[in-house]
Amino acid sequence: MQKGTMLSSLLYYRTRLAGGRQAVYDCDSRHSYTYDDLNVRANSLAAFLSQKLGLQKGERIGFCSDNHIAFIDAFFASYQNGVMMTTYNAGLGVKMLREFIWRETPRVLFYSPKYRQQVESLRAEYPDCVYIPLDGKPEAGDFCSYEDVVGYCPATPPVYEPPEMADIQMLVHTGGTTGSPKSAMLSFGALYHNILSELLTLDLTSDDCACVALPFYHTAAWNVLTLPLLMLGGRIVLMSRFDPNMLLQMIREQQPTVAMGVETIYMAIAAHPQFAETDFSCFRWMLSLAAPTTRETMEKYWRKNIKLVSAFGMTEAGPNNIVMPAGKMELPELKKRWNCAGKPMFFNNIRIVDENGKDQPDGVPGEMLFSGKLIFSGYWQDEENTRETLRDGWVHTGDIAYRDAEGFYYVCGRKKNMFISGGENVFPIEIELALSEHPAVAYACVIGVPDSKWGEVGKALIVKKQGMDTDKADIQEFVKRECSSIKVPKYIQFVTEIPKNAVGKTDLKTIHERYGYCGD
């Protein structure tokens, strides 16, 4: 193994300090991996890719699978040979997979047999790609099994061109809530500094443990807790996918100390019959990501004396940029700021600007911009969107926020989802949070639709709680008590569900296509 660069030596340094310590517990297979195991597996994978398949630094390997130990193998292997990772959400369907693979041209596709049907439809179109199943024996068209890969012992020491900080380590696909997903390029340096940011901001220690149930095709699964804890010498409980019954079982068995998730996950756990009897005292705090979390959801955990708080970030800028300092604040104080995104994390520079790029004073909303060592390097083969998002070293988030006098940031909503009614800017999140307090509302989403008098007016999509009832007049009167009259939705449409993407973000593109018309 080469130890010539700092990057290629990171796992080696951790292994040297605590090689026999458990690093990953796979709750599906009930198998544990030490840091020594991770080091051996990563080195074998790196050597296999370079010597057996001839991959060079900067070439891509792809994954079409639920969470698997192979993702972690590949991350650390990339430190050795500089190969770039890309991870696909197989649930997007064959059409989107084709688009991604055509754009990113991975040399190797590691896949779960669960998604063999999707892969079969790709083989004829992409015959130059090497296909390797992550579990079981290879079938027709496969190169070998993944066991063969991690069991590879090179006859001669591999020679690599080691990666530099500016090289791209990972392509992560954006959520695509307002358009087609794009491939964000995350450099070795950005990921490295994100790890440091999490460690320095969240006060993580080597005694910390986290269950990872978010999918690895999403940036949060990698960068919020997984990579920081593995670099620190902590422990990861790896779940192939989110299952509330399994997660509650892992809480009882593995005693995780920190958590990250999205509101849909926290709601599913709280609705489970075993939630009430499960002891959560092992947790120091829990982070809720991806979308604003309602007070009602938070209160379910607060009643267990758990610090469930919000954090904010985006694939292109972190992904964690702002977080409530849960370790430094007591629960009563956190409750008072339940709708606050928090304070900036390490290596983040933040501006709040108006339409002309002028910095806004405290208390005045504007678009939130990020710069610093965490930001992405642009979109893969997409100069137009890169220029639109990354300007003069600042990531233009499209999110509207303001800072208060104490340095806490509050997110008001999406710039693209803002609508103008009677000349006034209306941010749907304020109305949605008000609606979340209604006793009969389970979920709410507000969008702007055309109006001949006001330009645009609000339309609320409401999912009722089971067994509860309400009507349009009741909803409108409730919002009127909480917000100014201009923010009362003109249209109220009751629906069975709010379209969301795989990580719990409201799918605004689908919502506007389906419901963006005048009328209830």
C-alpha cells in the first residue's frame, strides 16, 4: 500500500491507531467489520480495479444497490487509486439510469441482484461496462462476484497515481425536487473538510455510534455522520434500507448515541407500536435534515427528553452548513427555537443577499449563499447549470433565509417556490408550519397559482390525520389567525399524500405538474 500522500494514508492512520476496533456493524447480515477489515477490503478493491480492470485515476465506478458495505470499501479505495464513485437510485427507473450512465460512463457497475432486471436492460446498450453483483454468484454477463473482488491478492504491489485535494472523488445526484437531477462533483478536498467540519461542530467522539438508514445515493448518508465517525474511530450500524421495526431493534441492541434522518423517518418511527416502550436515553441528540420538521414531530421525541433539532445544507454546499448546537444547548432553549436551522458550521461562509446581490441586515430575508472549503466543484458535464449555481465562488442556494441578532439562521423557503401576491413576497414554509399546528392536518404543502386579481395566490394541499375532519373554511380561518390575510390560501385541496422524493423532500416539480392550477 502506498503511504506517500496524506489522502491515501487516512484509513491507514486510523487502522494503525485502532485496527481491531469495530467500525461497521451490518444489521442485515449481522456481520461486524473492524478497521483492519476495512483497510484490507479497500486495498483489495483498489488493486482489483487498477490491475485487473485497468482503471485509472478519474474514471468512474457506479453502484446500483441498497446500502452495502461495498460503498464504504469503494470510498476508501478511492483514496488509493483516485477512482471516482457515482451512486444510482435504482428506484428512479431504467430511463433515468440510462441517462445517468450515458452521461457519467462508469467503467464498472456494482449492483444488487435485487435490481438485476434494471441492469439487464442496460447491458446491451452499455457493453463496455463491467457488471459485478454485490451478493451471490455471478450470472451470464457478469465479470465475477464481489467476493472475488475483495479477496483479490495482487502478485505485485500496485502502483497508483494518488489523488489530490482538487480531484473529484464522488458524483452525487441532486434531489431533483424542482427539475431533473444533476450530478454534483464533490472533490476529495470538499469531502475531507466536510469531515472536519462535522467533527469540530458536532463534538463527535470515538465513542459515538450512528445507525445509517438513509440511502448512499444521497449526500447526507455519507457526509453527516458516516464518514466523520469512520475517520474518528467511531462506529456505524449499517442498514440496507430504512425499516422502522429494524431501526428500533438496532436502537435497543446497538445503543447508538447520535442520529440523523428526515422527518418522514422520524414520523414512521414515532408511529410504530414499539416507539413508546423503546428506551432512547442512549442518544445525545438527533438531527432532522432535508426539509423543515414540524413541531408536532419534534414534540414526540422531546417527550422522551431527546434533543431532536433541525439542520440545513445542500448537496452542492456541504451537505451540512447550518445546525442547531444541540450539544451546547439545553432542551428548553432548543424548544424555543424549534423552527430555527441553527448556526453556521466550520469552514462555511454565508451571505444573505437581495435580488441585486446586496447583503441584507439581520432580520431581513434574502437568498442564502455559501462559500468555503465545503462547496462542490460544479455539475458533471453541465456548464450552464454550473454557471447559474456557482458564481464568483459562491453557491447560490435558491433558499430564502434571514439571520437574527444572535447569529441564528431561519429558512423561509425556496426562491423558486416563493410567489408574489398583491406585490408581497409570500414564502410557503411559513404557511405550511402554521398548518402543521392544526389538529386535523397531518401534512401540508403550499404553492402559488395564477390569479387575475392578485397575480398569484396560495393553494394548500392538505393530508388529513386519520379519523380527523376539517373543511376549507376551517383551514382558512386557522391560517388567518396565525398569518397575515394575504397568506391565507385561496384554494384548499384535500389529498391522500404529498409527493416526496426518496429522502423525504417535497417534490415540487411533480406537485406543480399535478396541482398547479386554479381551483380546489
